[in-house]
Amino acid sequence: MAKFINSTASAQLATGSGSLLGVIVNSHTSGTLRFNDGTSGTTSAGVKATGVLTSSGVFLNNEKVTIGTTVYTLVTALTGATHEVLIGISAAVSLDNLKSAINATDGGGTTYGTDTPANPHVTATANTDTEQTVEAYRVGVYGNDIVTTETCTNIAWGAAILENGAATSILMINTLTLAAGPQVLNFGEGLEYSAGLYFTEGGTADITVLYK
């Protein structure tokens, strides 16, 4: 069933998926219209949420680093348990071993616990002697809820959750300059959107958007 919404300014008109059916332009002054599939009027490919773990010294035995629902335990000697990470001779080595554990790359059983699976929430990316960056698997704001905490004396996350994840915003209809007077724009069977419907207005306009 078709729905409608009246708008006189740029706004989020709908969330989730649907179809843009048409626009009734009731009145306008130098009006322009643009529609995006997303929650923003700025076209964007989206951004993955990230976090940075920074060391100011070495890890201590049995300190813990949490990412999402996974808790990594830093140890001076592996016991064979999953999610253990070998501290090694320096913070730089510890961070290298943690990166391997997060991504489940080479080192299982020697630098991190046997059978430790890859983290289900993030990938460990940029790595230096004092910093380890992790990023959410997918673009979007969902990643901004991924927990990043620790119980360390010399190691700290920049925040308690990943940050700066942003959803995609795909241009559906580029800026249209409206002809003079009231008018109807008909999009036939509809233009589909998946992440939301955002309307950007230029000039002034009083419009009714039809969607389903």
C-alpha cells in the first residue's frame, strides 16, 4: 500500500527498504530535489568503524583485551587454551601476536592459543610497535556498538567501543531543478531503496512524496 509524507525541508523521509513512487510539488521557489538511498544526503560508500589499542609499556601476565564478545588473555606462557596470546619480549611482539590471534593467521599454538578462531566482529589491520588498529567487517553504524575494553596497566583503547562507522548513502536521483508551478513527478513502478529515503531540498519547496 502506498504511503505519503509532506516535506518542506531536507529530511529523512523513511528508514529501511521500499520504493519511491513519485513526488507532488505543491509549490516552490527556485526549488531543487535530490534523493539518496540511506540516512544522509551526502553520497558515501560508507565507513567501517575502527578502534586503536595503544601501548605505553608491556603487557602483564593474565591481562585481558576484549573485542566484541571475545576476550583475549595475554600470558607469559601458553597453556593450550583458546584466545590466549603470548606476551613475548616486548609490547611490539605482543601486538603482533594479538593481531595474529584476531585474524587467526600463522602462529596458532605458538604465539596464540591453539584453535583460536578469527574474531567474528573485526579484522586487525594497521600495526606498529605501539598501536594495533581493528576495524569492523562491514561498513555501517552497527560497528559503533562493538565493545573494545581491556584490564591492562600499560595498554589502552582509544574508546570503549569502535567509532566512526557510517552507513552507505547512494544517490538515487541527482539534483533536479523544478519547472515553474505545481507539478507531478511519476517514477512508474518505483525506484527501490534499501537503507532509507533521504530528501535534499534546494531553494524552497512544499512537496508530497509518495512511497511504499
